[in-house]
Amino acid sequence: MTDTYADLLACEDVLRFANAAISGTGQREFLGGPGEQLLTLDFLHSYVRVNHRDLYAAVLALDVNDHNAARIVHGLLSEPAGPGAAALPEEGALIARRLADLPPQRAYRLFRRLAADRVNNRRTRAVIAQWLRNRPDLAFDAVKYRAGLTAAARHAHLRLPGEVADFCFTSARRTRPFATPILETYRAAHYSVEAAYGLPLTVAEGFAARHGVPRDRFLARARASATSGELLRMDRAMRERGLSTGYDLARAGLTRLCSYVLALPIREREERRAELTAALRASARRTAGAHAGSWGPTAAVLDDSYSSFGSPVKRNRPLAVALACHFLMAELSTRYTAHWLSGRTDALTVRPLGNSPLAERILDALDTRPERLVIVSDGHDDCPPVPAALLDAWRTRIDPGRATSAVHLNPVVDAEELGTAPIAASVPTVGVRDAAALPSLVELARFGEGASGLADLRAHLDRRVAAYIAAPAAGASRPR
């Protein structure tokens, strides 16, 4: 390896930023408020954008969450590359590709922020125009995201087509009918509750309340216009009213499905054990895809201690990630054993409770002699030096040949650590927010072991960027 000390530091900086961008959302965590995390993210974004602009853009091809993807796009558009800053040649294509993957409400929120910050250069206007041209149905967007579409068009100096422009920039409540069906449905919904059922759910809810429609009747009728994500959110409310959404839980994303399961009372989970287990396994099989069975014997240490509750704004999110990783690793591995910190063996009924005996569970996992050890935890232990000393001693004295690979997946950003808190220096730590990214995160973790330097990281990011730009956008398949 020919990397200089400066290169190694740059590699560490980029990995630290990538980990924070994967798991951090600027929200309250179990041990930290939103202010501290926002300051950490602000610093990391600014530092990496100024000092490693090409790598900053390339991180868009990794599994960073939507919050930080939008921030990266904002940073690239608002601050053009300076004379001494290297810019990724594919930066424009990467921005367009990532915007296509963002949920529409996230993209419109980004455009409104660009307008508020007076970022109105030619490149920004071109990016907004291209994104709007690629939208499948601007009339639908005008109804569901009217304020965002109006702000984006006004900021980019765009002329919207026909009745969409009339709807956005003049009064939507008019007596003269629209020729566009969804716009006419919106106009009619001001006078008829029946018309409201033909609108997107979030819009229809406002009209239903305005017309005084009972919640039970509205939910029973609104199922047809709800997206898959909305059906999952409505499922429990409808069950309490004796209704069924008719939604197949197995179609939900694995981590989102785990959040849904953890929100259910333990008794209901047990009553619906067969249904929920089948849905979780089916979702995990779909998520694993071509990677199914590609891992050798794997042992996982999974955090279900009290801190896995997260916070009131991210309720059970760390535990949901651990549960999703559990079901996914069962599909990825030829032999799999799970070791929950609480000692429980029933994954379906896990809950955030108790202390964090990481060292004990790590020993239990290593006793199975796995090829791969995966630790999913926020990294906070009852006695922090113990698991660190244990893992360091295991790596240097018992397994110096690395017969067992090890990785720590951390779903929480620690503001004091300026990133994700590690467990031990000998085990690389990677941020995680969605279990679907598990195979690629494990691949990224090897750069945190110190055996690979900046050149290898650049080569890895170049491959990821090329593959990401060439792949079809997932935005079209997202619920609107």
C-alpha cells in the first residue's frame, strides 16, 4: 500500500462521513438531542465537501439516507467546485440519478430549500427542470404536492403545462370544470365527498374531515386510493375498527415491516405469529435476492437493550434495524445463529428492555466458530472497556489470521464521536439505517480495517458510482 499518512486520514474522514450520512437524520437519539447531531452532520458535510468534493459527491452512490442525500445535493448545487477542488466528472449525472430515487416529497422539500437559500444558478434550474420533465404525472403532483411544485416551477423559471399551471398559480377552487381528470376530481371534491375518494389519501383526508365523514366510513372507502406505505400505516387503525386493508404485509420493505411489528403489543404479535413470521421471512427473501445463501456460517449479536428504544421521534428504530438484520442474515447465511443481548430466543417478541452485556453475547457468538461475526448495536455497553478489550485480544491473540471476519453495524450517530461510536479498534464500524443495504455495508466495512487506503476507496467508489448511474431509478417504483 503506497498511501501517505494524509491519504489514510482522508480515507478515515470520508468513511466517518459516510457512516454518519447512512445512519444520521438530525433527530433525537437515546443519548443525544437533535441539536448535537445536527451540529455534527453540519460539520461533516462542510468538511468533506470542501476538502474532498469528488468523494463527497460519490457518497451519493452509497446507501446514505434520504435526509443526507438531499443535503449532499443541496451542497453540490449551492457551492460550485472552486479552482483547487476536484469535482467528480459524473457529478451532474449522479445528482440527477439520486434525485430520481428520492421520494417526491423529499425532492420538493429540497427545491423549496434551494429557493429559500436563493440558490438559483443555471445548473440548479437545469436540475429542477430535468427532474420535473421526468415526473410521470405532473397533474398528480399538482394535487398532492401543490406547494412544492409551485415553488419549484417559480424558482426555476419554468412554464408548467396547460391546466397544471392554471391549477398551481390561480385559485384551485373554481366553478369552471378542468379537462384533466384528477384536477377536476379535486375541484369537485369541494362540493361532493364522493369525489374526494378519487384523490390521494392525504388529500382526501382533508376533504373527508371538511365534509364531516366518520373516520370508519372514510377508511373503509379510501383503501382503493392508498399507496402500499399508507396501507401499512393504516393497517392497525383499520383492524381496531374491524376492517381489513387487504394489504399483503410481505410486500413491505423489511425494515419498515419490522417497525410495524414492533409497534404491535406482544400479545397481538403472539396471536398473529404465523402471519407475521411468514411476512417477515418472505420480505427477507425478497431483500436478499441474488445474495441469498452467499454467506458462510454467521453469528449475530443483536442489541435489544433499553437503548434500542431510540427516542420518541425514532421509536424502536434501532431495534427495528436489528430485527430486520436478523431475518435478512438468516436468508444470506448457510448457517446462522442469533444472540440477543437479553438472551431471548424468540425474535418476534423482542422489545427494548434491560442492560447491554455485549461482551457475554460476543463470547457466545464466537463459541459457534462462525466465518462472519456481525454486531448490530449502538455501541453503548454497561462497561465499555470490556467488549473492546475482548475483541482486541481475540483479534490479536486468538484469530490473528482473521479466519472469522467481524463487523459492527451501528444504527445511531453519536455526536461526541463525530459519527458512529465503535466498539473496538480491531472491528470496523459502519452506519446502518436500512437492513436492505447489509451486503454492501459489509463490503464497505473492509475499508475501516486499515488494510485498504484512499486509492482502494476511490476505486470502490468509482465502481459504485458507475453501477449506480447505469442502474434503473427506483423512484418510479416508490409509493407516491
